[in-house]
Amino acid sequence: WSPAALWLADWSTPPRARRAFSTDIVAANSRSESRTALAIIPFMGMDFSLLARGPDEIQQMAAAMQRGTMARGLCPIYPDVSRLTAIAAAGQPVIPCDTRYRRFFPGGRVVVCTPAARGVAAAFEIGIVDSIAPDAITLTGNLAAEWPAHARVYPLIEAMLMPSASAEVLSDNKMRLGVRAQQAVGQMQLSPQIGRAHV
């Protein structure tokens, strides 16, 4: 599931995250409506824009969108970006960053990256979260590379990508594309109530 390239959102159109709860009606003797959750956590969606510069990036973005519409992949939660507060050493599982009010959680995936002047990250590394503290993330495995202070840290979701019907051609070698990411159903969302009778 690791992507070949990590696309960074174009903040000239700020990304927007949204959540939706999946519920079902429960049979009741009264006239009041009662509902039960079909998922432990709400499903997440996100609207954002990507900016590709140059023919290589435009072709790369088109390939990423084609794959994203057919199979789920990993997508950063752009509004929840954090930054390294110190160097993250190679061979260590700790990512020093502010995790407060961001959607980092044990068992979830996280990416550390260094941005580039273009629409994709210059380098990135993905890990699985083992535990979280207010000022650090501990991974289930060690980092393969050393990451400098102020490198970006994003939580990731598994999502399907739905590109907008039209793209904005800004110049002969620059294009902006609106994208909607819809979170795929995962094990962490499945409710223990599924399959049980509701009385």
C-alpha cells in the first residue's frame, strides 16, 4: 500500500476534512427513533487540491488518480500536519512531534516527509503507530532514515480517490486538480455490534 510518491496538498485552496457517522435504525416499542452505530469511529473524507508542475508530474498525477479510483491507498490527512521538534534518528522508533488535537492513534499509519518545491515530497517514510504521547509518536519499528527537525508528519488513512470532473490548466506545464478522498472501511471501524440482534 506504500505509494510510489507522496503528493502534498496545494494550500492555495485549503484542504477540508469531514466526518460521517454510519448508523442504522433500531426497532423500538415507542415512536421515538433510536439508532445504533455500525462503526466504532466515523468515516472520514477530505477535499483538497493537487498542483503538478511539468509534464513528468502531470503524468505522475494522472497515474496516481487512475490507481486511486480503482484501489484504496494511503492518503495524508493534510489539516492534521505536525512538524518534528527535534531530529528523528535512524534506527530509533520515536518521532518527536506535537500530537495534540491531531488524528494520530495506535495502530494507525503515519508518514514523515521533507517537502520539495514541487507537488510531491522530496523523501518520505511510512510507519505504524505503537503508542502516542503529547510530544512524540512511538512506532512499531525503527526509522530507516534520519529526519531533520521541522520535517512534516502526517497521519494517514486508507482511502479511495475521486478526482474532480475538470482540471484547471494554469499554464503549459502547470495543472491543478481537485480531489475527494473517501476513507475505506477498515478493521478499526468495524463495530462489535455488527451481526448481533438489536432488540
